[in-house]
Amino acid sequence: MTLQELVQQAARLYSDRRAVCFDECNNQPPIYCNYKTLVNTASELSHFLRLNCDFEGIQEVGLYCYPGINLPSWILGILQVPAAYAPIDPDSPPTLSTYFMKKCNLKYILVDRKQIDKFISSYDTLTDDTFSVEHNGVVLVKLDWKNTEANLKPSDGKEQYEKEKTENRKSPGSSSEGNSEACIRMRPKDCLAYALHTSGTTGLPKVVRVPHVCIVPNIQHFRVLFKITQEDVLFLASPLTFDPSVVEIFVALSSGASLLVVPTSVKMLPSKLAAVLFAQHRVTVLQATPTLLRRFGSQLIKSTVLSASTSLRVLALGGEAFPSLTVLRNWREEGNKTEIFNIYGITEVSSWATFYRIPEKMLNSTLQCDLPVQLGFPLLGTVVEVRDANGFTIQEGDGQVFLGGRSRVCFLDDERTVPLGTMRATGDFVTVRGGEMFFLGRKDSQIKRHGKRLNTEHVQQVAEGLQQVESCAVTWCNQEKLILFVVSKEDVVKDDLFKELQKYLPSHAIPDELLLVDALPFTSHGKIDVLKLNKIYLNQMNMKSDCKLSEKEELWGKLQCLWKSILSLSEDPVQMPKESLFLQSGGDSLKAVRLLSEIENLVGTSVPGLLEIILSSSFSEIYSHILQTVFPHEVLPLSKRCATKRKSSDTSQEETSRKSLHQQADVPFNCDCDMSAFIALSRGSQILALSSTRLFTRSGKCPSPCPSDLTSQISSQNVRSVNPLPVVEKAEKPSYVAKVSDKEKPEIGTEKLKLSVRWKADTGKCVDASPLVVVPAVDKSSATVYIGSHSHRMMAVDLYSGKVKWEQILGDRIESSACISNCGKFIVVGCYNGLVYVLRSDSGVRHWIFPTQDTIKSSAAMDPVTGLLYIGSHDQHAYALDIYKKACIWKLKCGGTLFSSPCLSPSPHHLYFATLGGLLVAINPVTGDRIWKHFCGKPLFSSPRCCLQFGSSLPVHQSSHPRVPRHQNKRYFLVLTIALSTVVT
């Protein structure tokens, strides 16, 4: 049985009944289509496709359109070819859609005639200009993949595939639905119904090809479960790219029921949507994510969606954690009879796997229930297993859910053959009690905080149960801060919410921050958009850090308020006694951590050693300790010593900002400034030596940048100053090599160089970034190696012992090499989540986080004179950052993804960026103005480089090596290999 056969059966019985209704909600009457017209239109399209498509291998046809009256007939027409349909969202990023189409190897795509211009403009390089045929509102376009690359973070793929292949193997205790030799094979015809891709929120998006035999049991079971008749009206709530849409469409059209379709824009307007669904069209069955339902707001849900007189017979919620019973009861008006279902499943075993109907008795009960709503029972043909950490099936306790079944099997990515009964790991954890499964959360919602395990979804459910909360979401921002976002029903005070949360949550589950927002952002699939929420938080934190305290008295007053708030003390104007102790006033270690966080947010910087002071000292001593960091009047920020003066009463800002830094001769020099002299070895054969005496002249004025102050190619003289480790060993056969003598000078000898491993440090996953080695001038024994990895870890390791000095977990994997600030007190590193992290070099404490709009693989370059740092992002922008002021000085769009790292030239004082769009761009480092650009014809992966030995030329190619004479290139490479291998290893 196939999806199209189910519809054809219904059409024979109900040919004159209404099949589809499309309401544009623009004061025009809705458009209707009956079953006879539906199948006739589909048959005409099928005939058209057979005539014009020359399939090779798997028969799949893309479908690029918005919801409309013809949508179901277009899907049915593709299925009747027979071929599988592959929906393309017109609003999806072209890069993601191109990756999906390429992965599916789509040869043909049907484009809604109204959207053909948008499609051509987005995918111009993919279309075959010689082939384009129109039919009844759609245009058949042929795709050409000859000259197209479509990769999304390809390095993720192998690792993820191997991980899932291991997880998906049958466990020793799992059930077997047939022997291991029986397989389901992807046949060119009849086999597949549709192809989708996962969202990619947990890694590389996976392509999922779904056979008819996998999805048809879902349709058949839900028709019975929801008691669907020809009188029902089902709403197409999900986009085509979200697999629940298949259930909505085919449960309706296989039962003689009517399918209601509205424009995507209407779904964004809760009040209007509620009126259309329940007042005008009397929808009887609604399948939705909890987030989509929450958008109506509790008042509208109670008065319309789940009112006593609602038309809604069935509400099925899935795709996210089910709301708590407390919330569900508050949503229902007294007398409501709607049947409410908890449905659960994953795209990889399309679409739903389990169901549970909430008993009426449970909905009407006033008893408190701490457990979440159970997942319930397997749907037709589905096998559900819970496995422990060792892969054994368990009947009681906690474990991960695995889904499958003899025929409930999909093809992932490049799979063409899958064993029958394959069980897929879901990444979802449950607890089994008395044969009932209760959802605990996703693998990525299980965090460890303050030494204790915590489920962020539990925090969300507790918060949502509070009377003042309309809706909420919880994120574990950058694996560091637990943030609660709240849409409130009325004006609320944050402290009141914190007090309420403390009644129901243990101290380790109390959020670090509570942000009041007007609405929660959600994805096209109707789920909470966690990335957008985290950006909201980071932007707010950056705004706070810009509003620094102006005087000591202001700090004293605000510190008093924070102290009282966190300790839940009376907020009367009476001041706290100076000798008050935090622990004796009702505090504990977790509240101390929260107070530390609030103070650092208030002052806009980290305060080293403050946590210990809070726990052991008086209020006045805490205040004094903060003063030393926030108001160190004797120390000026480094960026103020030699930065361009940007404000003048008689000079315009634009005029001033364009003056070159080396023309500023009146910058005062502070003899008491705290500078750290150091030597830094970093990626790309670069060495940097900085000290206070080299940065300033005796007159106290800032000189022009000197080549030795800036990053330059390493020389043998520089290598001798680094003090490499003596790891040379004798070998059997002598050869001509360099040896390190006791006087730390290279000598010519006849001993063969042999490198040995001095120490190892576990980074957790593979390392794609080069290390940064920093050797202090005063104490060379405290040299440090800074290195990041795919495990999200940024580590500081002692160069000589291999001991880890500190470790910081960032928000995503790290492929950017660290860069040292000109004061030596900070390191700067980019991350895959699009954030630039500024960390204390001695402790790893976060000083500042700056958000860009896409992945960062570029490594930062630092200007030793101004202290500004320059970095590029995949969002195509170059950024100049002042880490001391915590400000972006300028940003410039460079006409292509910035994969490589920038190069700063002392003379001329230019900054160079190379893009994957093939552009080489020269920028004024002070103003951010483009000086010139050169198109190289192909993507530039290598970093630009100024070879001072050969003048001011800029040797950049598509290759990975600078353009220097061959013997010179080899000499520099060998010197660097010996020096860095000796030092780093």
C-alpha cells in the first residue's frame, strides 16, 4: 500500500466532497477543491512528468512552493509517477537547500510559477538554461550539478556517521524483528515516498529518504486513533520540510476529510489564526508543536482553542517536550471535551513512534503530579526499546530511546540498503517505571551544573507552571550560564519570580539569569529557536557591559540591592551593615556563584578572586575588592594609551577617524602601566616579541609600527631567543643537523635530529587549530601553549611539563588559533558558533564575548600599537575589536566568506583579507575603509602574507604557500618545523 493508493481509495468513495480548502485570509472567499478535481489534477501532472523527465537511478522530484490550493495535487502527482517528492522551503538558506538537493542528486524540480524568479535568483548556477517547461501553474526545471560544490561543514560528516553507526547496532539485549541478513533496499521505483533533511541543530543535516512501507502505518493508525470521518477538518500546521506535514495531509485525504491550508504569514498571527481555524472553518483535528500552541497565549487557548464550545475534537502535541499537567489544566476551560494526545517520534524513523491519550480523569484532577506525561504506546509496526549506557535493553530505570521495526526503516544520507529491524538512536532519554516511559530530555538538555546533573527541560516545566508566566524557555548558553527567558502574563518583578522558583527547584537548578521577552522566537518547524535566544542574551550582556559604573557611590548602592535580592532580604532603604557576612546572612555556595555573576554583569568585567572573597569576607571587603578592579584610577586601559583620539569639539568624527595611527604623536605614556613583556609563536610561521620598552619611545610618544613589533616571518635569530627544549637524541647514523648547546645557541654537529614526545595533553577530540605558544620575558619557565579542539575545549598547557593550567568549554568546536593581546593578559579565539571569545590568559575566565552572524574559522590578528584585534567570519564581514572597551570599532563586508586569517602590514599600514569569493581586499586598519580589492578568479583558502624580505608585495594564491623563491620557502619551512616541533612537542 502506498500513500497515493490511500488517497485514490478515498477519492472513489467521496469524489464530490471537499478535499482541500485554501484561505488566504485577505477578505476574499476561500478556494475549494473536491476529491475528483484533486486526483484529476494529480494525474495530469504525473503524465506531464513522465513525458519530460528522464530519470537516472532513484526517481525523486523537488518541490519548491509555498502552501496553496494546488499543493496536495502536486505532491500526489509526483507520487503517481511514481517518484518521491523532496520539498524545498523557499525561505530556507540557499546554502542548506543546495546541500540537500545535491545530496539527493535531484535532477528535476517543480517550481511554483509565482516563485520562479525567486528560485532562479537563488539557484542561478544550478539551473540548466536549455530546459524549462511549464504546466498548470508549475515550472519543471532541470538542475545541472557539473560545476557546483555544495558542502556544509564536511568535516562533521564522518565523525557523526561513525558515531551513529555504532549506536544503531543491535544491542545484546535488543529484540530482533527478523534475521540480520534480511534487508530493505532502495529501489529506483515505487519504494520511496519522500525525502527530507533534519534541522542540523545537533550537527550536519541528515538526508532522510522515507519508503511508503515506513510511513503508511502511521497514517493508518492515526485514522483509527483520532476516529477520522469525512466530516472532519484537519489543519496543515507543519511546513512541508517537517515530516508531521505528511501525517496531516494524508490522514485527511485518505479519510474523505477536508484539509485546511493557510499562508505561512497567517500562522505568525495568533489572534487571526485562532479566528480562521475555530470560528470560520471549525477545525476538528490539530497536530502541532507545544511551542506553536503556546503562541496563542493562555487566554486565547482557554477562550478559543480549548474552550467549552470549541470545534476541536483532537489536539495532538509532539516534536518537543510535552507541557506539564499543571499547564495543560490551566489551558482548558471548564467543560472542554477535546481529546489531548502526547505523540513522540523522530525524523529518522518518520514520522511518529508512540502515542498517549491523556485520560479525562487526569485532566480534571486537582492532585499535584511531579512526573511528566508518559510517552505511551508504540504505533502500528513500531518497536520501542530503552537501552542503558552499555547498550542493553532495560525494563526499569533510565536509558536512551531506540526506535525501529521490521518495516519502520528509513534511509539516511548515502544508505542504499538497511537491515530490517534496524533500531535508530534518538538522543532522547527516558525513565521507565512500571512499564511506563517518562521523557527526561534530550541528550543535549542533560547538563552538569555545580557538580550535579540537571535537566533544563524540567526547569522550563517548573517555570511554566508559575502563575505569572505565559510561556518560557531555558537555554544553557555557551555551556556556562543557565538562562530563563520568560513571556509574562502581567508586569512582574524578576526577584519575585526567583523567589517562586526557589520554592520548587533545588538550588543547583536556579537559573543564572532571567530575561523578560515579548515573545519567544521559533523555527520554521514550530520549535523554540535556541540560537536566537542565546543571541538575545549575549546582546543584552554586551549592552550592559557598555553601561559601566561612573562612581564608587553607585557601586555601593547597586551592590546593596544585589545582596538583598539574592538573599531574599527585605528591600527597604535601610543599608546593609558593612560587617555583614554572606554565609551568615542566608547565603550558600550556589547563591554566591549567582551573586558573582550578577556583579560581573553589573561592572562589565570579570573580577578575579571575588568568589572566595564573597564566601569568606564582609560586605565592605567585597566592595573594596571590586573597587580595585573597576576603579583602578592609577591604571589606564591599554587601548587608551595609543588609540586615535575620536572626539574633538572642532573636528568631525569622520575626519578624525581617518588619521593614521602613526601620525598621532601626542599620546601620553603612563610609566606605571602594567605591561607584560613576552614572545609569542603562532600559526603561519609567525613570531611576535612585545615589551613596554619596544612599544614606546623615551619621550613617551607612540612610534610608527615597526616590522619587528608586528607579526613577521620567523628568522634564525628569533628562534634562538625562544629557548627551545633540548629533546635531541643520538641516533645510529650521523648526519648534518642542528644541535642545541648548553649556551642555547645552534651549533653544527654530526648527530641525527630525533624528535621524541615529551608530554601529551588530551584535548577530547581532533585538533584543527595551530597552537599559540607564549613565553614571558621575565619568567621563561612559565611558558604556555594555548590550543582549542573539536571538543569545544580551549586549554592552556604548561610548555615544559604538559600540565593543564586551565580549561574552558566554549559553545562549539574550535578551528581558530588563539591570538594574544598586546598586554599579554588576554587570548582571543573564534568559535564555530559565530562568537569571538576573549579569555584571561592566566585563568581562562571570560572577559568578553562578541557575536558575529556565522561560523568563525579565521584566526585573529593583533595590532601591537593600538591593541585592536582583527578577525573574519563566515558571515563575510571583517571586524575590528577593542577588547578593552568591549566594542566593535568597525566592520566591513568583504564580498565572500572569510575562511583564512587576516594579515597586518606595518608599511604601508594596511590590513589584508582573502575570501572564498576570490577577492583579496586591502583595508585601512584604523577606519575600516576599503583601500583596494583584487579578484583572483577562484576561492582563496590560504591567508595573505606580506614578505618583507622582498618588499611590500602581497603573495597570495589559491595554494597554501606564500609566493617566495623555492629555496627560500623551503628554508623557512624547515626552520619553523624544527623550532616549533621542539617547543610544542
